[in-house]
Amino acid sequence: MFPVVVVHGGSDMVPKERSENSKLGVCSAARAGYAILRAGGSSMDAVVEAVSQLENNPYFNAGCGSVLNIRGEVEMDAIVMDGKTLGSGAVSAVRNIANPIQLARLVMDKTSHVCLTAKGANQFARSMGVAEVPPESLITEYARMRWTKNLAPGTDTGESQMGKMG
Amino acid sequence: TVGAVAVDSEGNVACATSTGGLVNKMEGRVGDTSCIGSGGYADNQVGAVSTTGHGEAIMKVTLARLILFHMEQGQSVEAASDLGLAYMESRVGGLGGVVTVDPQGHWAARFSSSQMAWAAAQKDTLHYGLLTGEEFTQSI
């Protein structure tokens, strides 16, 4: 059995000018996860590291680079699961957190719950000493452009979402 | 959306998935990512899956757990991933992509959408791609 890590970005259309950076991003994340495995680290450590790198990469819709909701704000979801124990942790609609995946892992490791949402998730983050970041730090020009485009007069926001991937 | 699955040297599997959701989504909308069995699932007895795509469609078929069900029935990681995605498309009209591993270290990156950036590292080799059927390799 050979250790392996596999990572992915979104399944939405990637504009041509962003495709090279998308490929570089997943390759870099896979290398980071694999380095942990090769050093004898756990699969959980590997996936959290890989996803944290992708959250920090503005070319992906997670963490910094997240798309905006109808109010022009960032709300993020994340989950981790450990195949050994079936332990899992998740957060949803969480704001102002650079790495929601690490918060999801804290939900798994430090609580008896499976998912914390919205203000409760942020309250939990504070109790764990997870630093909140300014909302603007998670918003890229590209995300703001897409948001603005979808707000254009005549755009049916609900309909425009139908063909888009989360 | 971004995600990862892995198998370590002890045969333990894990998954992680994270997302900002849908462009211009309603405030409070939560998709598949944080839902266990939809955005991801991991079980040492079967394997691990992380998903991306139409969140509401993924939730309706609990895509990650569905793929592991097919693996429990004897399907390979690749065939199980394709079966899950095909069922989602035919049953609820949703498209998406997944990465899947089993505890033996077999892996797959499959998608029914036109694109999904993916990469896999094993045996000091990096595999990656973006378009359907695309796979490049390089030494790590």
C-alpha cells in the first residue's frame, strides 16, 4: 500500500486566463499533503494541510477567494472526516475565518458535535483562540467582479445560480 | 470548492472539503460541503470521497456516501465514482466532480462537468489535470 493524497478544485468552468494557476494550485496542495504522508504523518493531517493551502490560494472558491453572497459578503462551509473513527467536524455559514477547514477539525477534535453554523461557529472559533480576519481580506477583485455581474439589472439571481457550481 | 482525500502509511483514510458556496447565494444558504455524506465521507473499511458541484443535487443523492456504497458492492474507485456522478445527473440533473481513494491506495479523480482542477501524489509522482481525459505526470 502506497500513501496517496488527491486534491480538487471546483467543477465550475475555469476561465482560460485562470486555468494555469488553478493547475499550479492543486499541484502545490498535493505536494504539501504528500510531504506530510511521506514523513509518516496521518491522512487527516495531510488533507487539512492540502485544503488549507487551497483556502489560502485566491484562485479557488474557499477561504480567500470565496464567492460572495447576495449581500456581497463571504459565508463559508467546510468538513473533515476521519475514516478510522468515523469522527467528523463541520462548520457552515462561517465568516471572517481564514481557514474554515481547520475550524472544522477543531469541531471534530474538541466537541461532541458534528456541525456548528453561523454565529455559533464564529463563537466557537473565538473560544478556541482562532483569530478572526477582516472580511475584506477574504474578498478578491475577481469575486467582487462576479458578484457585481450577477447583480446587473435584468439578471435573475436565482436563475443565474442554477448553472453554477458551488 | 476545494477538497482532498488521503491514505496514510497505516491505511487510514480521511477527507476534507471547503467552499465559499454559490455566486450571489442567499444569505444563510448552506450547500453540500458541510453535510456529512454529501460533501465528503471517510471510512477505513471502504474509502474516502470529497465532492464538488451542484450542491443541492449532491445533497439529494448524498453523493460521497453513494460512491462508497458502490465500492462496498465491489466496484473500483473509478467505476464507483462514475456510477455516483451518472446517477446524480440522471436522477436530479446535477453535475459535479469527486476525488476518491480506497484503503489500499487506489485513487480516482472523476467529474461529469467539463472541468475540474485535480492533482494526486503517490510513489513520488504527481498526476494532475483540468479537462476531461487530461492527465499529466511529473516526478516529485
